[in-house]
Amino acid sequence: MLSSVKDFIRSFLENHDVPFLTEAFLKRRNKIILERLKHNSTLSYDEIEKLVSEFYFKIFGRELNWENPQTFNEKIQVSERYDKDPRKTLLADKYLVRDWVKNIIGEKYLIPLLGVYDNADEIDFEKLPDKCVLKCNHDSGSVVIWDKSKRQNINRIKLKLNNCLKINYAWMFFEMNYKDIQPKIIVEKFIGDNVNDYKFVCFDGVPYYCWVDVNRFIDHRRNFYNMNWELQPFQMLYKNYESDVKKPEAFDEMRDLASKLSKDFRHVRADFYYVNQKIYFGEMTFSSEGGTGVFTPDKWDYKIGELWEFDNSLRTKERAKNLKP
């Protein structure tokens, strides 16, 4: 069930602008998604664990160790459901995290914000810049690149964004830090086409790896580097880029910024873009790939998991207090 819901929602988010899909069809499909999520919100922890375990087994071919997680992905799975640190909700909010980042490393690293809206119907598209980015603050599938040089369907864009506003991601994949985010639409300055994404995997304030996503919207590839910019002997979900990725001039600065942003967390990922000799903050993430990032070779799931000093009592404490999230 979890797998089908995930695929169904991803399909909806990615295919909002396909011409042969009528607006009536998209509205009906969104209604079905909302009904499924409403059902998910009634589930107990036992029921959620059963669904997640089935999904996890299909991906990894092994049982999810809820009692004593060992791998990187297992620890993500347990923490997603049972770590109730309110800072995770703050940092998952793409709007509110801006103030947090500003206070820690400075406003100069933020992508300029052009507007904040409670509903897509509030947006005057004629007054938007020739090119900018629209997205919701509470999800990962709502990004729209607005380009006045293209004849984009404004009604379709509004439909997509307004539908995304209705989706509580806590009940999509049971990532509970999304549960209390107040959904909004934010508009940001466009900083470039298909720019590299530098993601620093940090434990206790120490960046261990930088994974680089290349060609995300064309032919997605991913390289992992250590802090000496040496290509690592493993992959996660995506194949390596066909040639080595050049170390960015600002790598040391991005590494230091990641350390500052992650210092109070057992594990978090700090993401940056580097465009035209300028660093931009991307996001903070506690659940890389939703805990489904298959490593090749598999032993690296365990090796990276060892870096995370994990509190195994999180699950026991939460379940003792509550039957449901």
C-alpha cells in the first residue's frame, strides 16, 4: 500500500502539466490522494510500522530492525517516525528555516525571496520576474520554474500548487516532522538551470561526505566525495557521473557552513548550491531519500550508519506515551 501511494502521488506531482491530462482528471486524482492520506492519518504506530516494513523489505530484501537499527537507512526510518525534536519541523519548513539560517551563518547565503502566499490564486503572474522558482514550503515535489518566454499554462500551475498545499507529507510517507508545518507557497529568485547540488552528510556537527547531484532533471547522476574531495567507492540510488566532478572553489567554505548548521544534531544533511562564485543555502534534511537510499555496495549502508550515534530509546519512549503519532 505504501509503495502504491508513493508512486501514485509522485506521478501526480510530476505530470501536472501533461496536455492530455484534463484539469477535471487531475482534480479527481487529487481527491483520491487526499482520501488515502486521510486514511493514513488514522493509523496506529503498529499499522504504520507494518506498512513501512513491507515497503522497506521490497527495496532492501531484508527486515527493518526497529528495535536496534544499524544501517544509515534504518536509523532514518526509525527517527522519521519517533524523533519528536521540534527543530526538525522548523528546519523542514523551507520558509521558516530562512530565519534560522540567517541567524547562524548570515542572510547573504539565502536565495532572495520574492514572495510568500497562502494560495496560488493570490499570485499575480504578470508581475513575476521573467524567470523565477515557485514551490511549497512543506514538500519536495511542487517546484515550478516560471519562465515568461514559454507559454506556460497558469491555471495548471495554480492547480498543482493549490493541490500540493492540501497534502500533509506526514501522512504520505509517515515523515512526522512535516506534520505541523503550515503550508505556504514561496517564490524565489532563479539562480540557474540544472545547477549542481552539494549535499554535506553531517554527524554531530562534522561533515563526513559531500554528495553531488549532477543533471538532476536530465540524466541524474550522483558522486560521493570525502572532505579531501576523493571520490568514494560506493553509490546511492544513482550511478556516478561519467567524469570526475571538479571540486568547487568554495568547497572549504561550504564545508565550514555545513559544520555550523549541523553542530547541534546527531545527524542532518546540509545542502548548498554554488553558482557564479556565490554560495546559496539549499535545505536541511534529516531523512535523505526517505530512508530508501540503496547503497552499492550494500556494506556502506552499515559503514555510514556507524557514524550516527543513535538513541535506540526514541521508539520505546514514544510508543509508551502514544499509540498513534
